[in-house]
Amino acid sequence: MIEFFKMSGSGNDFILIDNRDGSLAVDNLPAFVKTVCQRKVSVGADGLIVIENSDRADFRWRFFNADGSEVEMCGNGGRCAARFAVIKGIAGEKLSFETVAGIIDAEVKGDVVKLRLTDPHSLKADFFITVGEGPIEVNFINTGVPHVVRYVEDLDRVNVINTGRIIRYHEHFQPGGTNANFVEVVDTRTIRIRTYERGVEDETLACGTGAVASALISAWKGLVESPVDVRVKGGEILRIYFRKTDRGFEDIYLEGKAKVVYEGHVWDEAYKQ
């Protein structure tokens, strides 16, 4: 049996496993992730996080989407991992952890986690791609993982799954694909977003790196100023802090709640065929 925590970062839910002792003995880790992340037949989650030892930080993580793909970064997952590390005694309230995207710093105060992200790159604003109904205007930025940001007037009426899937697999963003965020600006300190997540292949209740991407693109276009409150599909608010420069953005932080749902053990019959 494999011990795990189930946690939620503003509606993004994750399975977390402490593998610092190397006891996660599964033959095919991506296949294991894909199986246990299936809802109704196993634990179910948007992703799975494996905590390992690091020579460079308090710990190293490996992050997997629900489809078994391993990716560089996840903002809401990072906040859950930071709180998990404090609960398990792996690190203190001020900590850092190693990811493929770089070293991430975090501060944990109760169930609120403030995460410092690596600097974004590949910002491109106001360009067009062709989808089924013709050309649409989009923006792009990589905040640890790739994100398209599209502005809409009525967020509640957007077909996030259909349009998001088209953008996610669009030839312009191949071979890796992209996440797709749909944004409605409320005022200079507030935006609303809905996100189609690559790897989950569905709309999720929240996306941390997507919230950051949407806030930064909005600031680049002069629509908002730091800090920005991002209202996500699940109803919670993520707060994004940043410093705008002539070349882009620095000192980027993502803040929000990371909640423990439950802890338990996965039996082998829940993941073995």
C-alpha cells in the first residue's frame, strides 16, 4: 500500500506522495499516475506530485498531469507541495524546492501559501491564429508552462472545452501544445478566468500558472496593476504579485489557499491491472 495525501489548491486537486526513501516501487510511473488519477475507479485527481530528496533545495518534486505526462511546473500544485512539506516536517515555513523550471521559493502561513515563481519568457501579445470560426486574437506567455490568454466579454458563455481544446492542440503551439485561458477584466485589480488545462484535457476549477499568465498579460496590455486578484472557476481568489519591467516581469508571486482533503493508503488493486 502507498501512503498519500489528497490536497486541493483552489479547486485543483492533487495526490502527493513522499518518496524521499525511494519506497514508491512501481514499474511504470506515468502509467501509475494515469491510473490513480482516474476519478470513480481510483483516487482521482488533476495531477500527482512525487516528493524526492534534493541537493539544491529542501526537496525536489516531480509533477505529473492526470494523463501521466510529466511537466515542468504547476502553481497550485506547488502551493500544495509546500504546505505538504511543512506538515510532514520536510521543511520550515520558509522553504524552496527544485523543479524542472528552476528553484521555487515559498512561504507557508497556515493554509495560505505564497509561491515565488521563476521569471516568465516567450511573451507575445496580440497575434492571430485560425480556429474553426476563423481568426481569433490571442496572447502567449510561458510561466513555467505555456499559456495562451484570450480576452472575452462574457466569460460565462464561453465554450471553454471545445475552443480550449482547439487552441491546446493548434499547430502554432506544437509540438508541446499549450494551456488555454479565457479572461474577463473586472477592474484594474481584478480579473476572472476559466482554463482548459493541457494534460488534464478538460476545464479545471483553477490553474495557478494560468492565473499568473493571465495577470501578467493583462498588466502588459495596461489593463491591470499589481497585485491582481484572479477569480477562478472554483470560486476562490488567487492573488498575483509582480514587478513590471521594460523587458517583461520580475518578482512574481502566486498566493492562495492549499487545503488538505484527506490522507490514506492506495491499495495495489487500485492501480494494478
